[in-house]
Amino acid sequence: MSTNSNTQWGSRIGFILAGAGSAIGLGAIWKFPFWAGTNGGAAFIIPYIFFTFTIGIVLLIAELTVGRSGRGSAMHALKVAGGPIFAVLGALTVLSSYIILSYYSVVGGWCVKYLVDSVLGNLVSNDPKLLSANFEALVTNGPVNLAWHFVFLSITCGVIALGVVRGIERLSKYLMPTLFILMIFIIIRSLTLPGALQGVEFLFKFDPSTVTLGNILNAMGFTFFSLSIGSGIMITYGAYLKNNTDIPNSSLWISYLAVQTAILAGLMIMPAVFALGQNPNAGPGLVFVTIPLVFSQIPMGGLFAVLFNVCLVVAALTSAVSLLEVVVAYMQNEWRMSRQKSTMLCYVTLFFVGGVSALSFGPGADFKIGGRILFDFLDYICTNVTMPLGGLTVAVLAGWIAWDRTLKQINLVRQYSDGVNRFIRFSLRILAPALVVVVIATGI
Ligand code: PHE
């Protein structure tokens, strides 16, 4: 039997917060605000909410049921339910998590660096040129970038070495509520600035001319990324679920928390950005350049800069640990290594693999694949190919090949109505595969 097959979450709320912690990451806090802004506001938010509560939640349910009935690594669970081909696809989800973590940790390192700077009072400045130059200097300076990647990776590995309950669950139980509370404080600050309402309008305005296929597809891609679907995470977390945890209900909670946080992140950032007349479409620089600039100009800005960076680090860390758990669970189960040894092996190799991505901004910027630096290339492949492929794998397996197991797992705690069960079956068999194929095709 696999080595961590006896591990179980300590409580249902602990599991929900860990799942939400995985979902709520840089996607919600950093990507969502400017994506919503640039993709038509309500024309992006409405389909995003729609996809989350239809195929998003159904795929979450499917991953958790596959995980709980398989009890082991993501690969093991897929193999048990679907045979050798699915074992290979399962191994691909593990590889995908490993690669995502390698570059996610680089961005996590920037978040930690900005947190440290904000605590020391060195972050905010009212000179936009200086702020962009500082950000540019950080990402292009090889050794500095590597050092912060190392710091973030060390924290992530430390949590995973402590285990599922003492590490991941405890971390999420403390940090996720903290995140929600801090966000509320920042939103109040942001919304009470003169001119803030323009930011709210920018996020939620509905302009029929922005309802385009492109915006809708972007919303769908974002739904996948933001719920961490297709990377083996929910399969792995599902393996630690007790039999008396209701999967559809827990999935609803995780999806709800993810959507709520993304919208709160928009409300935290956009009103302040507008109140100070900054550019809401500043893209990747939004949280590292525009936000420090904004904080430099509002009362108690220094304090709010610290709070904001705590939010970023918390969001990044709870997602990073979920990615690492997929890989460590795999090594424990398939390679029969102890948790400590598996974590150590990941620690060392991820430092180098992620390091290559870290260097791709500066010293390695000339090395390009398909016109992209390595960091962008890996992100592109994972978000547009491997994650949707993972989602497709799970949909086909849970909806067609192992539907009986799925049905049993869904209704294990309470019997859901025929309507609900039929909706899940239809979504897994038809809707999700069709939409995933569209995501992959348009992504490529
Ligand atoms: N859901 C995370 C976010 O929004 C990203 C992520 C994707 C994490 C895939 C794990 C796996 O940032």
C-alpha cells in the first residue's frame, strides 16, 4: 500500500481552507484585477462566474472523487480508475505541477522581497520611474532573483516537510482567514479615497460591445487556472478526504471563496488605482509598480503596503504548497521515499529548475522558444496545454469510464437529487470536454 494512504485532513473546514488556499493565489490577486479590466469588466466577470459554477465546480468535484476513491498520488488514483493510459496522463499532471511550481516560486520570491521592503519602509515611492527601475532591477539581476526564489522555495518546502495536517492544513487555517480580514481593511481604505468609484465602474461596467468570443474564452481559461484544475492538486487533496466529507458541498465552498476573493482583489486594487489617476492596464507591473506608487500617496500608505504584500505572500504560499504536495505525494507513493527525503529532493532540484526561469529575465533573456523567454514559455504551456489536458483527462475518466465510482463518491454522505447527478454527468461527459478542447485550441 502507498506510504501516505492513511493521511487524512484533521477537519472539513481545514480541508476547505486548504483547497481554497490552492485556488486563491497570484491568479486571483494579481491577474484578475487587470484581466477583468482589460477584458471588458462585466463581460469578463459574468462568464467567469458562470464557468466557475458550472464546469469549474464539476471538474473540482470530479478531481476530488477520483482522489478519494483512489487514495494515493494523482497518478495512482488515475491508474486505479482508468488503467495504464491514465497512469501516464496522471504522471503528466505531476510533472505539470512540478514545472508550474518551478516558476511560481520565482514570482513568490518577488512577493517576499516586496514584503520585506515594505516592512523596512523601503518600498513606497512617489516616483514611478524609480519604482519601475527597481522592479526591473530585481527581475533582471540573476543572483538577487535566485536568492529570493530560494527564500520562497525554502518556506514552501518547510511547510510540506511538516506534513498534510501539521503543515498545509495548519498554515491554511491561520493564513486564509487572515487574508480575508486584511483584504477587507484594504478595500475600505481603497473605496474611501476620493474618485474611487471610477475604479468600481471600470471593473463592473457592462458595455455590450465588449461581449466578444475572445473575452469569454479568456474568462474560461482564467476559471481553470484560478481553480487549480488539471494539475493533480484536487486529486491529491481528495485522497486525504474522510468518507464523511461531502464532496459537492465542499467544492461549492471552494469555488465560492475563489470567486469572492478575486472580486475582492479587484475592489482592493482598482478604486485606489483610479483615485490616484494611475493606469489600470499596467499588466504584470500592476502590483509591483503601480500599487507601491498608489500607497505612497495615501494616508497610512506604508502600513497598507505591508498589509497588501502580506496578502500576496499568503496567496502565493498556499498555492505553492499545494503544487509541491502533488509531487511529494507522488514520490512517496511511487518511489517509496519518505516525506522528508521527497521534499529534500524537490527542494534541491526545484532550486535549479526554477533558477533557470529566474535567470530568463536577465542573463538568459536571449534564449527564446517560440519568441518567448523560458519563464513565459513554461507558463504558456502549462496554462494553455497541460492544465486543460489534465482537466480533460479527469472529465473523461470520471464522466465516462468510471462514472459509477464518481456517482457513488458524490452521494456518499447524502443523496443528491437526480437533477444534480444528471447535471454533473452531462457536464463531465459533454460540456467540459467540449469547452476544454476549445480552450486548448484557442490557446495554441
Ligand atoms: N490557482 C492558482 C492561482 O490562482 C494558480 C495555480 C494553478 C495553483 C495551478 C496551483 C495549480 O494563482
